[in-house]
Amino acid sequence: AQTVTQSQPEMSVQEAETVTLSCTYDTSESDYYLFWYKQPPSRQMILVIRQEAYKQQNATENRFSVNFQKAAKSFSLKISDSQLGDAAMYFCAYRSADTGNQFYFGTGTSLTVIP
Amino acid sequence: NAGVTQTPKFRILKIGQSMTLQCTQDMNHNYMYWYRQDPGMGLKLIYYSVGAGITDKGEVPNGYNVSRSTTEDFPLRLELAAPSQTSVYFCASSYGRLDTQYFGPGTRLTVL
């Protein structure tokens, strides 16, 4: 099974500053999808950004961008101009493009935004 | 659209009791999923369905059952509740296998 590792259990950032959350994964597959999900205190899982492994260009969604390094199996999330509403748990997830319906999630990073 | 709705939001069960967690989506999605999230962990897939009448096991199916009689509904059944099933349960849906999954708000279940 694939594994997804988030090595930062907790992170904090000053409001309006930039923060980067790390994620690494282990796979022997060449085609797959990577995701960052946000889980605020309401518990609902919200998709932040999605990256297809065959695309070399890094995905961007407004203040959120990723640094996808396929050879290094690294998928970090950068949040620019951090806002109080960005405070949440962030989960990195992996999904194969070829086989099955399994999502593999990391253990999450708790982000605190300091006013 | 309401998206994905789950009921109940909270539930406390005694060991050995049974219950059904309800999940409904109004987006005409083919795929539906049940996950559990234990404290400090990511989500793990319990069961999924690729369409009405078709279900399959995920990573942690033991102790659970599902059915999919309609496109909209995907209930999760716990037959003999055990303390190890204390968790937060999320339902999700997607149009296709590789499409974005939309999650419900979750059900917090405690088994005492």
C-alpha cells in the first residue's frame, strides 16, 4: 500500500505571512493524483488543491499553491497571505490513477494562524 | 444543492448495539464512499460503491455493512458495536472514479 507522510504535526504562521506544509509519499506507480484537504473545527473535509502527477506544472488556487517534486515524491502546500480562516487541520492525500478506489491520507498538520 | 448530508451528527452506543449511519447526496454522483477518522489520524476507507447495487470493501471493512439501492443513498450499518468503532465517520461522493470527492459533515460515534 502507498504511504503518505506529513512530518509536521503542528505549524503556526503570522497573519498575512506565508507558510509551507510538507508532504512526502511512497509509491511505485507513475500515474496518480495528489490532494490537499482542509478540515476546520466544523470537521467537514474541504478540497484545497489537486495535482495530477503527469502534469509538470504546479497547481495553484488563489493563495494556495503546491511544489510538486515527482522524483523526490514530495508535495508541499504553500499558503500565501495567511488569513485567520486558514486555521485548520490540513491533510495530504494520494490516489492511484490506475487501480482501485483507495485514498491514502497522511496524519495531518494542524495550522494555527496568529493575529 | 445540499451536497452530501449525513445523519445523525452525534451518537453514543452501548457495546453490542447496532445502528445505521445515513448518507445522502443530491449531485447525481455515481461513486460514494464511507471513511472513518480516528483521533490524530487521516481518513481510512471502509466501503465504497460505484453505482446503485454495487459495493466493495475498502481498507477497514470489518464490523460494517453497506447497501446502495438508489443513486442518492448509501447507508452504513454497524451490527455489533465495539469500542474500537469509536470514531468520526465521513461519507463522500464523486461523479467519476478520478473526480473530486465531496465530503459530508461527519458523524461522531462513541461506543461505551
